[in-house]
Amino acid sequence: MIMLMLFIVVLLSSVLTSCVSQPPARPAESIAVAQPPRQRVDTESVLPWASDEPAVVVVNKACHTLKVYQYGRLTHTYPAVFGRKPGRKLHQGDRRTPLGLYAVIDKDPHSRWSRFMLIDYPSAEDRRRYRAALEAGDIPKRVGNPGPGGAIGIHGTDRESFNRAGINWTLGCVSLLSKDVKELDQLVSVGTFVYIHD
């Protein structure tokens, strides 16, 4: 299972690296040679490895998007906002959104955010990264250190204007407009992979 998850992360990282799909750059030695223009290929519209998955969620923090792929094909794109601070989540209270491959482990209606889809953060890698940062002094040591945190998920908003303006306001979760999270709730189930990247 861990090897499969690592393989998926490597594949996603190589395919989903920008907000706008671009053709690969030409090698330097071929610049002087006249070549016909390349066809633009939207590498973000298909995830071949996910062709057997009813749904996969890909969150791009840099682009402020959450994309849903059904059986490997892009079907939905939603605007998203994140934790107030940039970077990878390291510890509870840092107000950052984690990066990595997770899965939805619970789905519930929520009185404040319409829906809440809990992901399985922290992963073993998140715990390892937290311990290493603590030992390196990158996290202040204090009595009762809270650890890497938890209760991270995808939810709606009670701050519609912040979401519409693209303002990151959460404590580490991924927030969608409430109408969008209701739709997303119908598309994903417990066990759906969620890949979050910059």
C-alpha cells in the first residue's frame, strides 16, 4: 500500500506541476532547427493511473483549485482556499495545509461548514517530518507539545466573501464554497484519494 501511494505521488508530481498545462520545453540543441509547432496537450484532463477509481481529488494550493477525476477523467474543478500561512503543515496550530497523498476517512454534515470530509492526516510521513523538525529545533519545544495536529479535511465556508476573493483563512483545512462542497460530497466517498500539492 505504501509503495502504491509513493508511486501515485511521483506520478502526480510529474503531471500536475502548474496551473496551466504547457507543452514540454524543447531541448537547447534543437532550438536552432526549424520544427513544426507542437500540439498543446492538456496533461491535467486525464490521470491514466486513476482509470479504475470512481473518484480522485487533486488539490493545487498554488492555483487555488480542487479537481475531481472520475475514472481518470477530469470532471469538476472548484475554487479552493487553504490555511492562513503558506508552506507544508508541520504541527498543530501552525495554520498551514498539509501536502501529500491522503484519503477521505469520514464524511458528515456540519452545522458551520455545510459538509466536512475528514482526511487521514497525519500520515506516517507527516509524523516523521514532525519528529525531525522538533529534533532540529524548527518547532518550539514546550510542555505538552501538541504534535503534528489532526482534524484536517475539506469543508464549506461561513466566509463566502473570503472564499470568492481567494483569501486563505482556514486553520489548515481545504475550504470550498458551500454549494461546491455539497456537490463534492455527492462525488466522493470514504476511501477516495486526496492529493494536495503546491
